Amino acid sequence: MSTDDGELEASLEGREEFEPPEAFVEGANVTDEGIYEEFDENWPECWAAAAELLDWYDDYDQVLDDSNEPFYEWFTDGTLNASHNCLDRHVEAGRGEEVAIRWVGEPTDEADRAITYKELRSEVNAFAASLRDLGVGEDDVVTMHMPMIPELPVAMLACARIGAPHSVVFAGFSADALATRMNAADSEYLVTADGYYRRGDPLDHLEKANDGLAGVSHEVSDVVVVDRLGDDGFGHDLADNQHDYASLVSEHEGETVEPVARDAEDMLFLMYTSGTTGEPKGVKHATGGYLSWVSWTSQTVLDVEADDTYFCTADIGWITGHSYIVYGPLALGATTVMYEGTPDFPERDRLWEIVEAYEADQFYTAPTAIRSFMKWGSEYPERHDLSSLRLLGTVGEPINPRPWKWYYQHVGGGECPVVDTWWQTETGGMMVTTLPGIRKMKPGSAGPALPGVDVRILDSAGEQVDPGEAGYLTVHKPWPGMLRTLYKNDERFVEEYWSEYSDEDAGEWVYFPEDGAGIDDEDYITVLGRVDDVMNVSGHRIGTAEVENAIVGVEGVAEAAVVGGEHETKGEAVYAYVTTEEGQEGTDDLRKRAVESVEDAIGPFARPEEVVFTPDLPKTRSGKIMRRLLEDIANDDDLGDTSTLRNPGIVEDIQQHEQATD
Ligand code: WTA
């Protein structure tokens, strides 16, 4: 720890509350605290305020149609197009020369790109025409398996333009994971890239995408490949149904594709996310509600204005990138910064260099990154002039007060509000956070629910917990950005999210996001983390079942139990406890194969930190694996009462095996 961190601790340690900085409040988008009451009294009509941020072709009849709970519909019979809202209307308003995307590639000797709204619109048009030409029709799902290159938002907006929902699969996902998602969505089209740069080296992505395609069980009509690497490429030949992106776009250059009028409830995109079972969930988002939600929250929470330069470090392959790199900021006409690489390449000040170079107004990142920044030291942000920043944000996992304060002080200079935003893939956008121009901040607590959002913390009997006690986070009113269903699986949608706390007979529908949380006497919510079998590794959602399935598939492995253990920077790390088949030893080779199998099934980001071989797994008398106990073992926590185990002696065994692998 450097001295200034010591001073920081001394000066901020005792502080549990921070008022919104005055300079921020003066220019903030929302400063009237009456908004909370106003939205409560005028619910659900209050959400017209979100829809008003968009251009509609046909006005909607009803803000909310709740006649078929929990299949809520928002802005019914309204029609709009997301691509028009993110592009055309800004160009038509005379803002065509403003920069839409500021793209920074990882190699430092490569020129950054500034893509204006007009340029973006024309490339989106050309690519939309290309997709049509390939046969993509309205409602055909187009999968994208792409790194952080401008062609990814271009492809998303091109799909939106022709009413083809996209399903973006994070580039770090393995070939198998890509195939699973294409199969689940019946997707016949893929947009991908030859590769990208990671820590200075070109990385072959197309090989993986091709392996994935080989695992798709239906016919894939067409694949579009972006040539990202040029001369650094790996020399793959394109197959007959594979097309070079640049050639397609140049063939269709100058063409105009009229944006298709989509019903507010028509699907804008699908995003697969992890749940309790091994099967990823296809979260379906609707055009009108989602776009309204991300626009409204970008404006009220991130304080984005049209002339802002806004920088979010997420990957577009996850929901944060969809909502708060692409759709929210572009719908508001701002400049959104996209960075291809990692924060520590070539040096640990890369992100600060970008903030300084483009005078970013907002910076939105994840606690796992903030913990790394803190570990690297304050000299890195100090090398740069970060005074352009006016707001900081965090998302993805709980943030402890210490990294929060470090961020506030060393990145924000004590002059930027920090919004700790709780939300999920399923919620589409932010749900719980302070409104930065109104509410004080309490490090470690995300804050109150947004106006019009009804969050309550319940105990297992469904009663609201007292301040200071922990319970389950629940949402008691629908909101426009909510998922509409799980793709082709309405039953699982109701089962996963609406069965735990709803009282169907009384007509009370309660959304359960499967997070634990506490609340204080000012209604500030502290999110504790997932209560289902989903881990949060560096902000990536990974299901324990997905990892277990991969390990159990390895020859010689009998059983596997996977838990998330605490980790200094990742938040959680994957710990695997494995039993072997008769006659099979727990060798290094088997361990290696187990790790490889996880990388193949999911991706390197899900790689187990440790694989511990044990003679047996701790089980209840009914044979259920005691994950909690394994978590306590992984964390060296007090194990409490283990006498209800069928095999209590096993605990000591596991601990010994774990020490042996340390
Ligand atoms: C966790 C990411 C605490 C939570 C946008 C949630 C958080 C899961 C926060 C969703 C936060 C997200 N504080 N925990 N500010 N934000 N989470 O779907 O457990 O990738 O359920 O969406 O991340 O992860 P997802």
C-alpha cells in the first residue's frame, strides 16, 4: 500500500456517508427529490417518462398491460425501431457529425477510430442490406460471437434495423458454448471475426467459431467474418457459406434500408445467461420496454447527455455492454467509448490514458476491476488528468467500502458521485442505486430502489425483514426493462422467477432475482450475492452445474461439486471438489483434463482455481451435496455443525486433501 492510500484510509475510514458533490448536483439531469413520490403516486403511468425519450412511429395505447401476469406487456401497440432511435433521429436532428463510437484497439501503434453518427448509420445500412441479401428475415435470430470491435455494435444495430433479434455470445465463450446457444436459439446466422488482440498478441478466434459451428445441429445458412487482424491473421480460408464482412459492406455501400416498425413487445434481442441448471437461460428482451429502460436509466443514473463522452469498460458480450455501451448511450446521442483490450496493457494506466485522451465524462466499471486498480496502486490514475470525469459507476457484484472509497478518491478525485448499480441480465437495466444528484451515498450499499421500482427484502416466510437483517431481494411491481420470458420456455420463466414469493390466488406476482440482501432504516439496500447455485467470477455469471457437468464428463471422474470461494480480485473463484472412479488416482493429469474440459465447455474465464480430489463429497442423509459446507471449506470458514452429514468424517479428509494441493 502506498502512503497516499494510508492517508486515504485515515481521512475516509470513519466516513460512512457521502453527499452528492455540489458541482455535480448543479448540472445533474435529475435533482428534484420529489421524483420518488411522484412516480409512486403515478405508477405505472410514470413510465411514460422513459418512453418519451424515444421516437415512436405509432403511439402506444397503454403504458402497462397486466392482463396476463406475469407476462406483462409495456407500451402496447406502440411501434418503433431501435436502430432509428440510436442513429437516424440524431442525424436528422443535425448531429450526424458528432462522434457515436470512439474505438480504441489494444495495439498502441494502431490509430483509434472516431465513427460519427452519420458514418455509423451508413455502415449499419450497408450491413443491414447485406444481411437481408443473405436471407435474414424479420424475427430470424442472428448470433454474434465477436470481440470488442466496432463491427459488433454495427451488426447489432443492423439486426435491430431489419427486426432480426440478435443473440450475442461473449467472445471468451468456448466453441461448445457457442454451439449450445446457437442450437437453443435455432439460429442460422453467425457474425464473427478472425481474431483480436490480447496483451499484445493476435488471438485466433475463427478457429474456435468454426469448431462451434461444427457442433450446431441444424444447418447454418451463412457466416460473416470480420477481418480484424489483417496481416496478423491466421490464414483461415473462408468456407462456401462464409463471407468477408468488408466485401459485403462495400457491395452494399450507399444503400438505405428503411428501419422496420417493430411492435413495442417484439423481441429486440436474446441473451443467454447462467442459472441453477446446466442449461443456459435465453433471456428475451422486448424492443419498446428495454430501449426505454436503458435510455431512462442512462439519463437519470449515469447522467448521460448528448454531448457527453461516456466510457464503460464492460464487454458488449455481456448485458452491461448491451445496455450501457450500445443501446443506452447511443439512444441518447452521446459518444460511447469502446476499448478492445485489457486494462493493464501495455501498462496499468491504459484506461486512465483513454479517459484523459477523450475527456470522458462518465466511467462505469466493475468491482473486480476496481480491486485490481487498488492493488496496482494510485500512481497509475495519478499519471493522468482525470478531471473531465463527473460521475463514476460500478456494477456486477457487491463492492466493499474500501475499494469504493479508493475509487471515489483516486479516480474521482473526491468530486464525482459513485453510483453502485444493482441489476441483472434479466432486469435489462438498473434497478437499485442512488440517483446521483439527489441521494447521499453509503459505500458498500447500492442504495434505494429507483423511483417507481418496488424492491422489498423478505425472509423465507415472505415477511419483510427489519432494518439490519438479511433476507431475499424481491421486486413487487413490473418495470418496462424486464425480461419478457425465457426463449421458447414460458414455463421455466414462471418457475425460475415468479414462483418463490408470488401468491397466484391473490394475484400478487413477485419477481425473485435470486440475490440475498439487507436493508437499513433509510431503505438503502446492501446486496449480499446470489443465493442460487450461480457463481460471480470477476463479474461473470457462471452456473456451478455447468462447471460440474464439464468435469463429470471427464473419464475417470465419478462426481464433482463446484462452489465459489472468496478471491481477492475476482470476488469469487471456482473451486472444484472431485471424486474419482474406482481404480483411478487423483493425478495431475486428471486435474489437467478436468480444467481443460471446463475451458472447452464454457471458456477459460470459468477455469477452476483449484481442483481438489477427495474420497467422498459431504452429503446430507438424503444424498444431497452440501455445497455450503464446501464453500466454508474453500474459504477456511468455521464449519459449524456437521453432525447432520451422512458422512461427517469426510470434512477432515477434504481439508487434508485441500492442504495437499495448496
Ligand atoms: C450481481 C450484470 C451487488 C447480482 C449487470 C446479480 C450485483 C448478478 C450488483 C447479475 C451490485 C450485479 N451489487 N451485486 N451493484 N450488480 N450484481 O446478469 O448477484 O451478469 O444477480 O448482470 O450480479 O449478473 P448479470
